[in-house]
Amino acid sequence: MKHVGLTGGVASGKSAVAAKLASLGAVVIDADALARQVVEPGTPGLAAIKDTFGEGILLPDGSLDRPALGAIVFSDAAQRAKLNEIVHPLVREQADALREAAAPGALVVEDIPLLVESGQADRFDAVIVVQAPHDERIRRMVQDRGWSRDDAEARMAAQATDEQRAAVADYLLDNSGSLEELEAQVASLYRQLAPAQE
């Protein structure tokens, strides 16, 4: 088994890379999806978040009000650290279980948006970083996701810089071109990383 970390800043194209790797046969573990699962109603994760941040982060149905929580944590590093202390260990536990369930010869890719910020680079055989120009990422968040420019800038400011991510990268993917160009880079990288099939 080869264990690879995948990361990139918001709107860098990391999800497209993860999807292409999965289509080629990699086992992709999505930390964002796990982070949603570990805070569903009835979970210890959601109970801990409510205890830490108060009832105001819950919707009337008892589920997590993500925009309300986001408003608290994305503008305050100390509050964000509190949230990460709750969620990250729960996500890692789930990811470990999924990795252990993978076939012995699998290429296992953990898609972790905050891989650098959470100091996880040394857990992997290799780290893939997806990068795209700052202005292009802002455009994607504003046009494709409907965010305000201020929200987009705040989200980027809350994450590691391109230089910090590049410093831990074994492989850098440049997503300044078309999706087809990005997928061609991913296919080439997959051929390098995938364990030889017996």
C-alpha cells in the first residue's frame, strides 16, 4: 500500500484531482466528508462543538448550523483552533479505519484541505499539493460558489500560504490551465505512484 496526502488551498482544484485519482483506481479518503459525518446529530463530535460554542451553532432540527459556526471560526484563529481540536482527532480515527480496510496493494489518497495547517505531512509516503493562481481562486469562489470577495479572501487568509504548502510537497500540480490539462498531470502522477500490480 502507498499512503499519499493530497492538499491545496480553497478553490485550487483539489477536488478535481481527488475525483480523477479515484476514477483511476486510487482509494480516496475525503477528510471534508468525514468531518461532516463526525458532527452529525447524535455524535460526540456535535455534542462537543455545542458545549464549546453554545446552542447558537445549532439549527432548529438539532443539526450543525455551518454558516453560524463558520462566522465564529474563520475570523478568529483561537476559536478555529478549538474547533480543530474537536474535529481533527475524530476525522483521523475514521480515516485510519478506512485506510486499514483498503486492499494491500492500493494507492490510498487522503484528501485533507488543512494537511499543512494540522501538521500531518510526515504521516504520508508522499504529499501532493494542488496550486492555482490567487486571482483565479478568488474568481472561482465568487463566480462558481457565489461567495463575496471578502469571504473568499478571509477563507484564503485562514489557510496556509502557497509557499507553506509547497514546502511539504513531493509533487506539485499546477491548475492554472484547463481541467483537461490538470487531469493529464494527475494521470501521469498516478502512473508514478500506483503500486505495481502483481
